[in-house]
Amino acid sequence: MPASDNAIDLEALAWLDCLILNQTGDRLSELQRTLIEQVWQGRTYPEIADRYGCTEGHAKDVGSDLWKLLSEILGDRITKKNLRIALLRHWPAHPNALAVEMLAETSAFVGRAAAIAHLDALVAQKAKVIAIQGEGGLGKTTLAQHYLQAKGFEMVLELLMAKESQNIAPVERVVEEWLKQDFQDETGLGFGIALERLKRHLRQRRVGILIDNLEPALDAQGQFLPHHRHYVDLLSVLASPQGQSVTLLTSRDRLCEPSVTVHHYRLPGLALGPWQQFFASQMPVCETTLQAMHRAYGGNAKAMGILAGAIQFEYDGDMASYWQQSQDALLAPTDLKNLIDSQLSRLQQHAPAAYQLFCRLGCYRYQDVPTVPLGGVLALLWDIPEPERRTALVILQNRSSIESRKGSYSLHPALREAAIARLKPSPDWVTAHTRAAAFWQDRVVSIQTTQDALYALEAYYHYLAIQDYAKAGRVILKSRLNQWNQHLPLGSTLYRMGLLQPLLDAIPTVLAQCQDDYTLSELHNILGDVYWISGRLWDAIRAQEAALQLSATALDRYPETPEHQKARYYYTMLGIDSRLSIGLYCLDLRELERAATCFEQVIVQVRGTQYDRWAEKASVCLALAHSLLGQSQAAHQKADAIYRTLFFERPLENRGSAAYFIQLLGQTYANLGQFEIAQTLFEKALSFSESSHYTQIQGKSLTGLAIVQRQAGDLPTAIATLHQAIQLLENLGAKCDLAEVYYQLGIAYQAAANPEGSAALKQAIALFESIGAPRQVAKVREKLELTPPHTSPQTPPQTKRQDCRRA
């Protein structure tokens, strides 16, 4: 349209002037002309007003009216941002009206050197017929045309198949026209003779042939439809090894004719590099945005061109702004939606079971678990006879509607959006999610790795999607054997593995909706520990208090009768665990008296009952509280009793489940000055936690070892050990434990006369202040020899009450 990219030409302005004259009876005013010219060049309203000699407000008012008028005339929404692309779309008198479409066509061939090399290799291996297969928009046709034009064929014949099966030209007529128009030959008396003549010409001349868009001629199994079976005869001639021709087929569907030798090439989406190259030639590139777009559209070439046009002409080349507005509506561009809709309409018509499977596959998230195993795919075919299930999957693969890799499957985000749009209004929405959730639940028998845990958690998201909050909560509470040889709820295993954020997102969501007492009480208990590890100690205490209240209320409802024995056992254990947990949180807040009271209450409650094993845990904790309170004799008495039990009366083998309490016992002996025993305990806890990847205990054990190393005068080793602990705990996000490490690091630096000591102690203060631990802050300030500023008494931060469970 314009003579250059920076100016709109007079012919275009004259066209707009005529449009407005016909609509309003008036011509473009001088200000309106100025607005169009200057907006075309990307200038702002203040710049336009300055050039024209009017106020900015007046320029905006006139501009707003002008865009509305043009919108009415052209039947398209016109704004200051999209004026340029809109006029390019609508002005019929200049070839640049096709600029947007040309962008897409150009984009289709960027970065196809590897594809060319692959075709060259197939031709060198004497491949005569090559099928280039892939989903719409990859650039199959452009690649084939470019290849045939670039390889020096004497002649290139092209056959574009009609989009509808009933409109496809009979192959007899195609061969007749080739013979007459291209080879100046007669067709003979029948199709067989015509094919023989064609074969003779292909032996004598080096001919490139393109049969484009083959899929409308194929059935669901990838074979030619009955009324197009003679195309098999044509391909047999084209595949003849005696000829000099090379035939390229393009198709979204895989050609599966056993009587024809066809070499298949699955054209991949473009790699990120070509996308970067293409976009960089059009606009400034935001790398993170570009990567997200590339991932969402699977490197699709047509999508690349459409996105570039939309960003350049509607968002002034601001890639990040475009994506911020569009990332949740991947099919918003009409061309992309139409591209996928056409593919799915054909799938629905010719292979309804495969179409049904495609839609149901939209229920999977493809995020934390990016691919779905075969069992997860087959689980969605509950109403399809078993012999036909694999067929439906193969059809999706043959039609490039699903990605497959090593027996696992996925949908590109844009295809998943299309699948969800079809699945959600259907009766299959709830059933698909329920079946998928059951698949993940059954798949994971024990949790030995992080991947196992993420697989198990996927069921939660399926129940969340259908708003079944009780079942979503029970996913988090489902107990399995884990890598520490403990039988724990999924939530407890997740936080031990350091996967805190999924629980911080999931548990409050369920608590806000669920009415089931069992689920509520367990989740409050788990959430308490998650808050504790992440440094939200006051929230953690409130969560455990809620669990404690729920357990007490439930025990009041269940009398001591045999039929209620199981329920009473569960709620009693929950109350014991919650009280012990509150004590542990108070230790970290240095609320030592309250912590000791909690531990004493647990011991009194469980001693001599079936819950007696909890007395051992509580005694370890109470010994530590005594040592921190300066009650050395009581601390010694309890610590020695536990030490004898764990290491002599009931020797440990590989009890990773006891590692947390072993390092607590180590802290007690370190506080009592018995560093040799403390070192043994810390090393034992560290060994257990390293073998089972229990990050929090690793960090705490390293901190304890560093204290022993400092006391022995080995300051360099102590400092190095503390830095190792910092790295572990920072990755975990364990604020309270991290604060203690910085405190110990500050002390170690001070002992080494290193000026970094003050910075470490100040970091500890900042962390302790962020979790609302004034007594811990006071402890650190004492080492820093700072006078606390005069402030009002610190109180725990007030936040909305939350809930959860710890095992």
C-alpha cells in the first residue's frame, strides 16, 4: 500500500477520502488526514498535536471519532493501534493488501534447512514418492514447492486436491490433462493406456510432481476412499523405480496404502531458533515471551506469521503486551481457530471415536507431568470396545492431532484449548476427569521419587476441575509407602520432598469449599507443617489449633464403643500430633515455655496407652526445650534416656523416619556441651536424610555439624558447612531454618574475625522478623550487640485463619 514502510501514499488517502465522502457527504478534514498519516508512522497524540498545532485533547477527540467512523464503513474494529493492518486488509487496489497473508507465507519457510536435507537424503536413497505429513500450518506445501523448484527439475506438475471429497477431480482427468497440457500427448483409449504413456514420459524426463492436501481423498484408516481408488494406480506409476521423477505428497493424515511404496517424513514444528530469527526481523524480541509463544503453538509456522502480524500491527511490535493479553486465549486469532476447526471437523466426520478421544484428552494438564502414559490415554475410552481403542489412538497419531514420544502422549497447548472447548459442554467432562483421576491414583503405588509424587498429585487437579472438593482433598490425604519407608499421606510426603508450593495452592482451595470433617482435620494438620517449613509459623500454629479443635469435637461425637473405635483412634492421634507440632513451632519461635508445656501435655496424655510411641518423640523435644531454657539436669536426664533407647536398647538400622528427632537430640547435646555425642547424632541424621533426600533435615543436620566444627576450632570447615546448608534451605524456602543458619554463620564469622559476621547476623534478624519471632530477633541482636530500637511490643502477624496435617 505505501511506497515505503514509513509513509502512507496519496492513492490510499484518496481511497479513504472517497469512502468517507460516500458515507457522510464530507471529505477528510486536514486534521483527519494528518492523524491518518502520522498514526501510520507510529506517532503519538502529543506529537501529532504539536505538528498540527492543536491541543492533545482535541487531537484525541477527532481521532476517536475518525476510528469509529472507519469502523462503521469497513465493518471492522479500527483503533489507533491497528489502523495500519486494518487498512492493509481492506484496501483492494494495491498488492500490499495481502501483506498479512504474505507474512504467514514467508514465515512458513524459515528454518527449513534440516527438512531440505532430510528430503535430499530420501531422494539419494532412491525414494520416488515422499509423503510430507504434519498438522495444518507447518508449511508442508511451501516446503514441497520450494524443494521442487530449487532442485532443477525439467518440469514441475502440481495437483491441488479439493478440500471436500466430493469435489476432488477424478484421477483419470488429472492424468489426461498432464498428458495433453504438459507432455503434448494423447491420452489413449483408457486409463491404463494413459498411465503407460505417463510412465514413459517420466522415464525420459526428470519431472517433479506435487500432490498437495491429500487427506480429503483418504478414509479414517489412511486409505483412498472407494471412488478415488484409482489414485493408488497413479501412485504406483509414480513410485516406479525406473522413472526419473520425484513425487512429493502433502497431507495432515498418514497415507497407509500397503500396495504403494511411500516414504513418510513427519515435518516437525519450527525450532525456537527460526522463530527468534523471524521475529527479530520484524520487531524487538522479548526472549521469555517468545519462548512461551513457541511452546504454546508447537513451533507452527503459520501461527508464527499470524502472531507476528498481530503483534506488529495491533500492538505496535510490543510482544510482551500482546502475550499478556492473549496467552489465555490461544485461538483468539481467527485464522488459527479456523485452521484447527477444519482439522477437527474432518476428524469428527471420518473418525468419531478418535475425535471423542481427542476431546477427552483435553482433560489432562500436560504441565507438571508433560506427557500422559498409554494407560492414561486408554482410560478415556471407557465406552469404546477394547479392540478399537488402539485404533482411535493410531488415527490421532496418523492425523498429527497428538504428539507421541516413547509411549507417552500430549497435546500442544493450542490443540488442548480446542479440545477443552469441545469437551467442557459435553457429558464427558465429568467422566473424563473422574477416569483420569482414577488412572493417576491407581498408577502410583508407592512414592520413591519426586516424579511419583507429581503423578499422584495430578488426580487432585482433575477433581478440582469438576469441583469435587472432597475427593480433591482425599487425593492429598491418600497414604502410600514413601522413600523413607513411612506410610504417609501424599501431602506429608510432598512437603518432605520440598514440594511446598503445590500444597500452599491446593490445601486452602479445598478447605474453602469442603464440608467433610475427616478431610478438613487432616488437611489442617498437613497445612500446619507446610506453613511451618515455609516460615509462616503463626499461621502454622493456627492451622494446628484448628485441627486440634476438630479432633476434640469429633471425639465428643463418637462414644467409646467398639463400632467407633477406629474413628476415636484416628482423631486421638490427630490431636496428639497437632499438639506436638505446636510445640515444635514454638521451639522455632523461641517460645520455650509454651513449647515445653505442649510436650509435657503429650507425654501425660499418651503414657501407658496405645499411643505411647509419641511419648518418645515428645521426650526428645522436651529435652531440647529444657536445654534451651538452661535446665541442664532435666535435659541430661531425658536426653540420656532417649539416647540409650535409640542406640542400645533398640538400635537404629536405617530409620530415616527418626532422622528429624535424631538431629533434635543432637541439638540438645550440643547445647549441653557434649559435642562428641552431638556430632555422632548429626552425622547419623545427615546420612539418613541424604539417602532419602529429606532436604529440611539435611539443612538442619549440617547446621548442627557446623556448631560442633566451630566449637572444635575448625572455623573454615564450619563456615563451608553453613554455606552448604544455606543453599539447601534457600532452595526449599525454609525461612526459619535459614534464619538459624545465618545466625550460626554470623557467630562463626565473628569467631574468625571476619567482618561478614555482622551482615550474616543482620540477615538472620531480617528473616526472624519476617516470620514474627521477636524472641529469636532478641537472641540475634544480643550477638550483634545492637540496641533494639524503641518499638511497641511485637505481636504475631494477623492473617486469615488457615488449616492442615503432619505425620
